[in-house]
Amino acid sequence: MKRPKTWLMGILMGSLWLTMGCSPNDGESAQAQPSGPGESREQGDRTVTVDVAIAEAQTRSRELNYSGTTQPLRRVSLRARSDGQLLNLNADVGDPVFQGQVIARVEDTLLLSELAGVEAEVSVRQSEVEEARNQRIEAEFRVEEIRAELDQAEVDARRLKNLAGEGAIPRREAELAQTRVRTLEQQLRSAQEQVRIRDRAVASAQQRVGAQEAVVAGVQQRLSYTDVPSPLNAVVLERLLEPGDVVQSGDVILELGDFSEVEIRIEIPDRDRSQISLGQAVDVTLDAFPNQEFVGRVSRIFPNADPVARLIPVQITLRNPDVPNGELGGGLLARVTLNTASQQLVTIPERALEISAQGDNTLFIVEGNESETTVSARRVELGEREDDEVEILQGLAPGEQFIVRSDRPLRDGQTVRRSFLSQPRNE
């Protein structure tokens, strides 16, 4: 409740006096009445009588009131991850679900058939690996066999060479023995190359097995997708499909909401931004719970304001476990009250803004304490309005004199006369 001002009664009396056309110089005015049309300009230029007040500051805290709508902390779309017929759906709107709980199941007949086929293909690939390994073993046996023949041929070639040198046998026999050594050396190299080829064949067969096993793992993964679990503890908000419906991967089955905390989105004027900070406690009331009061916290202040409306989105978070029975849901009308710190505020009657000839947010300032003086027009920034009074945010300081009432519109630089009801200024 606003404190009564000492000059309000005087202003009301002055208003009555101005309405009745009285002034301290009634006699002079009566004598100065124009006798013809040519004197109308002189009447328009006569000194205006005004009520003057002194701006006073009051220390008080403000309540900033906003409204918003509750919504869950998170909203998740539960989607099918495989194609087929929806066999089971074990949750309905309003039901609580828990993380890991299987809520729905999709038909898996085709996937089971596909899995059997790819697993059979793995068996075929594994048999190819065994065959390649056996061939490699045979190639290794052939290498050892040729190496043994080569060792014997080298012994025979040396012996025949010695006999031929002694003339015991023809030289041709020694040469044939040496030719056999060279032939066996070439066969050994060829057999060793065959072992390397068989090694590569085994590796290739093993890679084919690995690739096919990856196919099996993929089908098994897809098969696991036929069970649709809840990704979090939540409440079912909407049920979009029914058992028997044919679904494709990506189709939304349920909409889930996490109500462990409830969020309220409000929009504040940019002039109130300095009054709000992260973590600030706010009072919240809900029309759905008229007899309860809740405490929320400012959890996010968005950086961008609406460039047209100059409104800044602010997010309020309210913990649901603190509420009896955890009954807070989404879509409820929430009323948020922020109590600002105490501050010095200057308020004036709204009537003081209605005497400008331009009709805008203009006050007329009076300097000094003379009975007659000239006024200066000053633009002011306005705050909240209440009980026919308005806050002055900028443009008027405590102790300054301003015109609160005039019997006609004023303009900058105009000469005015103080009424006897004007507040005196302490010098």
C-alpha cells in the first residue's frame, strides 16, 4: 500500500479551485477581458497558473509477477527401431514407466529367419577356412619332401663328381646328378611359394568368416530392437499406436515426459533483466493447487530477447519430489512472483503527464522558488502504474520540482505562475 503524500490533499483542492476558474488575480483577469476579436491572442498568452510538487523518493521492494505454463524437464519420443507388426504395448497415458522397462514388442519372425540364414553362411565360411588350412598343411608336407630329396641329391652329386674326377665313372653321370640338384632346388622354391599362397588363402577365408559374423551380429542387433525399452523414468504423455499396427523403424509409439523436475517458461521485459539472476528463488502458485505455494529457482536466462516485444525468456525449475504425491504435471497455469531488492523509487501522479501539448511522456520542471517562472519540458522513462500513479525510472530526481496540474496544456519555455496550493520548496 502506498503512503499518502502530504501534497495530495492540496492537489485535490487545487483541482477544484482551477475547475471553478478561480485564481489569485481574478480581479485583474476580469478587467483584462478582451472587448473584441482582436484581443483573443492576448487572452491566450496570459500566465498559466499551475500546481507544483516536489519529487520524493520512497524505499520499497517491487513484486514482479509473470505467468507461464508447466512442462516436463524432458520430453522423449519412444520410437520403433525395427519394421513389423506391433505385438504388445504395455503402457497407456498417465502410466509411470522405468528406465530399461520393456514397454512394447515388435514382430521378429522375419528377423529370426534372416538370422538362421546368415548363421548358416558363417558355417560355410568356416569350412572354407578349414579347407584352406588343410591345403596349406599339404603344401608344407611337399616342401619337406622336396627338401629331403634335395639333401640326398646334393650328397649324390658330390660323390659322383669325385668318382668322375678319378675316372671311375663317366663325367656325364656327374653332370646329370648336378642337374637333378638344380631341378629339386627349383621345385623347393615353388613348393615354398605354394605355402605362402595357402597362407593368404587361409587369411582370406578367415576374413570372410569375420565379415559374415558381422552380418550375424547386425541381424542379432536388429532382433534386439524388437523389444522397445524405456530410456528413462517417466510418465506416458501420449499413446500414438496400438497393438496390431504395422510400424516402420522411426515411427513414434509413445511420448514420454520426465517430471522429476517441472519447468516453467516466462518472459520478462528487458528493463527487469537486472532484477533476475541464476539460482534466484521465486514464489510459484498453480491454479491447479490453489491452497499450496511452491518455491522454484531461476535455472536459465536466455541470451536473446524478442527484438520487437523486448521480452527475455526465463526458465524456472520446480522440483516435483518436493510436492505432495509428486502431482505436478504439464500444461498447468503457473503464476511466478519475483521479489526484487529494496530500491529508491520516485512516483508521480499520472495526471502530471497529461499537461504536455505534445501528449507524450513529458514532465515540466520548475527551477527556483519564484512565484512566476518558466518551465522546461523533460522526457522521462516510465515504470509500473498503480492507483493513478506511475514510477519514474529515469528523468526525475528526488527533490526536483515538477508541475503536477495545469489549467491548460503547456509547452517548453512557457511562463507559469505557482498556485497558492503548490508545495513550497525548502531552501
